[in-house]
Amino acid sequence: MYIPPMFFRRYLCSNFILCALLAPLTLGGLPFSAEARGRGQLVLASSAEDQALRNRLTSLSPTVNPEEARTVTYIAYTTGRELAKKWKMIPSPTVHSFLINIGIKKAGYCYQFAAELLYRLDAQKLQTLELHWGESDAGTDTEHNVIVVTARGQPFEQGIMLDNWREAGHLLWGPLNGDPSHAWVENKNEFNRRLNMNRAATEQNKRETKPKAKPISRATPTTPLKG
């Protein structure tokens, strides 16, 4: 989520200390998936092998490959933890965004978490699961972006949300209609734009790092030719 500096000057700066004090408590209000009750709520993944998330992805359709569900779970969980460490995320992602705005932090917006997860999952060339770019409050101070996973050909609205930003690197997941804080819509143009940019950058990097062929040396005679 990108929040303009003016918004912070007007509101967040006055609440910075309060946010910092409350931030460590944010994880306490959400159940880990191993303890989750029902199918209509958001939960925190308990590990990279979270069985509840794997089961939920597999249950999207009889056509879903359980191994693909396992792969998505593993990558989604480890990506959030890795990026949180890389970007030195603090417990409150909103305060973290403020620190990016004033130049103290370098990265850690919600769209950056979502984009990196998209790139890593796209690289798996999934056959039975499909990826989507989800957004809420687009174009506003509270815009939020996540990756949504459905069975291949399934409507976006039936998907499972994967959010690594809201809990500062801890994977939050659940059905789109189970999110009390956001109303999610699909943005296919943004999905395609980001994938096309990433694929182009990947191809360019391959070309730049590809070893150059050594020139063919032409041997010269070491002894005079007899005529």
C-alpha cells in the first residue's frame, strides 16, 4: 500500500507513537490456520507446510493437483518471511510505509509483497491453479494489493487471498468474502502489466549474463611453407 506523504503529515505522524505501541499486538487477534474454525474467516499460516491452506487450495476444485497446492503454500509462506527480513519490516506495516515515505526504509509496500509473490508463483508454471491480482480501494490512500489463487478457469470471487503485507511478513489467507477490512476486485490489466514487465526484465537479464562465445582463433603455421 502506498500512502502519500501529505496523508501522513496530516494524520499518521500524530499517531506514530500509538501505532508503534499497538503494533506488537496485531497478531494476537487472528487465529493460526491450525486452530481456525469454519471456512469463512482469515487466518495466519502456521508454517510453510500449513495443512489447512493446502487443503483449502485443493478443495477449490477436484481438478487441483495437491502438489501444486503444496507448492503455492510453501512459496507464499516463505516469500513473506524472506521479504520481511530483507526489508526489515516492523510489526506495523502502516508505520513501515510511513518510514518508506520519509526515506528511512527502502521497500515494503503491499504491492511490492504482492508483486514478488506473483513473480515467484508464475515461475512455477502452474497447470491446475490460476493467479489473479486483487485490489481494494484502488487509487485511494488505503489501496491494498494481494494475490488471489483460484482453480484453473474459476471465477476470481471464489479464490483464496494470499496477503504477506498486512501482518508484516506473516502469511494471512482466506476467502475473499471473509475479509472484514477490504472489498476485493480483480485487476487483470495490472496482473498482465506486472507479469509482462517481469518477464521482459528476466529475458534481458539472461541476455546480459549469457557467456559470450569465444572467437575462433585461426592457427598460423610455425614453419615455413615449402614451395
